[in-house]
Amino acid sequence: MAQPGIEGQVGFPSFSTVNFYAGNELNRLSWLRNDSSFLNTAIKSSNTRFILLQNLNPLVHADGSERDGLLATLSWDEVRETILDSVAMARGQAKGSKSAQEAEPDVFGPQTYGMDAPLEAFGHKEKTFGKAVEGLGPWNLALVFLGVDEGHLAQDSLPGQQQQQQQGGESGAPAGTPYFALSLTFTPPGYEGEELPTHKLEKKLVDEGRYDFTDTRALAQAGQWELKDAAVVAQARSLIDWNERQHFCPSCSRRQYSLWAGWKRGCASALEEAGEESGFVKPLLSQDLSFKEDGKGECPTTRLLSNFCYPRTDPTVIMAIVSPDGEKILLGRQRKWPPGFYSCLAGFLEPGESLEEAVRREIHEESGVKVGKVTYHSSQPWPFPANLMMGAIGQAVEGKDEIRLDLDNELEHAKFFDRTEVLAAIEASSNWTISKRDLSKFDVNAAAEEERKAKEKQQHLGRKWDEKDSGSVANVTDRGRSPSPFGRRPRRSAFKIPGPTAIAHVLIAAWARGEAHFSPSESPESLRTKM
């Protein structure tokens, strides 16, 4: 939830507000993600902790203690067998084929997977192949290096410092506590229905009865976790989701594999020089055809920088829009939401658009209201799957604040609420959490909403762009508007808003409590528009 701003700061605490899912304290050590030696040392450190995800939901304690519902992490010893069995599978080894004399294999790097020829052996493709194996990880795991918690150290690591520790340190282990994320439910293409090592660990943890997996959406409302734990789970969830989705190269459609300990995806054709009989490469071939025979040609990603090889974050605007006199705030609701639930309007940025322009466009498209002044408030990582919610406060233009919802038909209802109504909703939502029943309603009604949209689209095909639909909710009074899909219409005097961990709540509260106002220098009418 948001933290207080700097004492005495004028206006709201922009650039100092820390929202839920933000506040990540890990040093991500991005310059070491391609260093297989560092990664192998870090993953096996006795200090290392693993965040485990089941269908993107984190492992939590469920042993009846005061830790119930809080984040649970495991040590290397507790996941060692699972990861090493996965490594053996990725190497093409039969189960149990390892001899007693053979050293424990590493997890990252080409040598682990039989690609141990010196780079000079690859001739003119030396540079290309070298980049194709940096931080190489097993293709059958969704495993990501998140960073190192250095909170107890006197100074954060700087580029070069960790390498020096490896060379001169006693154990070579990185200072601090390394964190990795591991999916227990990831299944690579072609292995559907097979029980993989990670699936066995998932079953073991559930059967033990000491752990559970919590729905991350419910967590976002509960706010029981420390900010730093919620933030690292948000990072883990987004990166695991990206790795689980990216199976095939968008450029040539060949299989992809993990690089940079989960921060990059490589096209399998970049491993052509390693030999297609390699136990690592062979499962990545298309229908057992060689890269020269599969008819896909040379992949551009092997020689050009491609943004789809790296995880992405989608920028989203979410805005609290106040009335021209600053005494009311615009909130809306979607049909699939629980009864009486309202929130700030939001939408994705489009190409070639600034934050301010996106706010004005989204508000006009969803509510018909024209917005003038816009100012930034704060942001929130939103790992569903990988959005950055950029919070803003804007002001409706006088005379152009009539609400109409038939432009893009995204909302069931929208209204300018007064301060008294909103303060009551804030108080009511202070301890509100989303239950499993509420979550199931979101899911069930999402499908029904898509079906409704498809039918409505057909009805609108013959209508002019500026013609209002006589049956639109924009022209129906509260008393006569269409009923909620949940079977009952919420009372106007009692409505819900998102809980304190959501940036929508933070924006709404900033206005309702008088903590936010536009800078006096923005316009001569600013005193009249104080919120």
C-alpha cells in the first residue's frame, strides 16, 4: 500500500509514493545475467531462496502458525533434486544414468549441456554462438534469476564487484541472499501429460500440508504482506509468465530456449553450430528436421537485435478525473465486476502517445468526458501479466463533462461521485479483500461479457459514429438501467472501490482527502479548481 510522502511537500507525494507491488529491494545485477559462472555459484549458495509458483500463484505458509498466508521460500537443498533431474533431462540423459563418480552438474552454461567446444572452433560464427549460450538454462524449466537481497550489507554491489568476489572470495558465493523464481506447473511443448520433476515437487509440497498456493489477485487486495515480498512476487510472476508463454520464435517459428537465466529467449537455430545431435538441441528441432531442412531459412534474430527476445512491460494509464469545480470524481464499472464495485478508468497507451494524451483519449472513449489538465501521481507494477499502471489526476473541461458510454461500450455505468460518498466508500474498503467467490464471479462473467460484446457489435455495425444508441446505458437513468449480471443492482448510496493496495484506491483517496491539487502555476483559475 502507498507510503506517506515527504513531510511538508506541496501537493501529493509524486515520485515518493510507493504502491503495492512496488518497492522491490533486490539488486537485480543485470550485468551478471549472462555470466554462467556467477549464476551457477548463486543458485547453489546456502543463502539462496526460491520463490515457487503454481499457475503463477506463489507458495505460502499454511502450517497453522502466525506465518499463515505469508510468502514461503525454499532453499537450494529443498529444490536441488528437482532442478538437477530437470537438467539431466535437458542434457538428454536417461533417468539414473549418472555414474557415482560424476560430479554434480551445473545448471547454467553451454558446458553443462555438451556444448563445450572452444569458441574458436566455430570459426566466423564464434561471436554469434557465444551470445547464443550466455546464461543458457534448461529448456524444460521456467527458472529465473531475480536478483540479490543486499539489505544487510554496508554497500550494494557495483559492476565488477561480484566477479572479484568470485575470484578472490573464499567460497565464491555472492554477498547477500540470491533469489530465483521457479514454476512448478510449466510444461514445455511436446511433453503434455508427462509428469516432470517440477510436477512431483508440486505434489509433494501440497501433500505435506504445510504449504498452499495463494491467488495473486486476492493478495493484491489483502495487503497483509510486506511491500518487499509483494514486489519480488510481482517480478517473479511477470517473468515466469513470459517464459511460459514464449515457446516459439516470432520471427521464424522455431522453438525458443532460455538465456540470461530467464531474462532472454533465444531461437534454437542459433545453436546450429553446436550439432543437432546434441541432447540439448535435438528436442528443439521441428519434426526432427535439421535447421537446414526445416524450410524456415535463416532467422534474423541470430544477427539482429530483436525486442521480442526480451521481457516487456505494457504501459497503462489509470486516472482519477475530477469535475470542473473539483468537487466530484469520475468512477465507472464494468459489467463483469461484483455488484456495486466502481473504480478509476484505465487503458493502454497507444503507439506515439504521451501519458497525458492517453489519459485524455481513454477518458473520452470510455465516458465521453473531455479532459483538460493532467498531472502525474505515481505508478504501480501490475503483474497480470506485465503492466505498469501509471497513475494520473486530471480535470474535466467545463461544459464538456456530460457522460456517454456508447463510444466504445466498455463500461456498464459511470458517474461523478461527490466527496461524501467517496469518503464513505474509502472507509468501507479499508479492510475489504477479494474472496474466492468474488474471483470466481470475475472469471465466470468475463466469458459472458465477451459474448455480450460480440452481439452488441453486430447491433452497432449500421450506426453512424456520432449517433447515440437509444438503448445505450449512456441514455438510461439509474432507475431504469440494465441490471447487473450478478442478479441485483447496487444501491447508489453504498458502493465499493478497490482496496488500499490498488493504485486506484490511492488516487481516489488523494483527491477525497484533499492531499492532491494542481500546481498554482498551471492556470490562473487554479484556486477555484483545488481538489
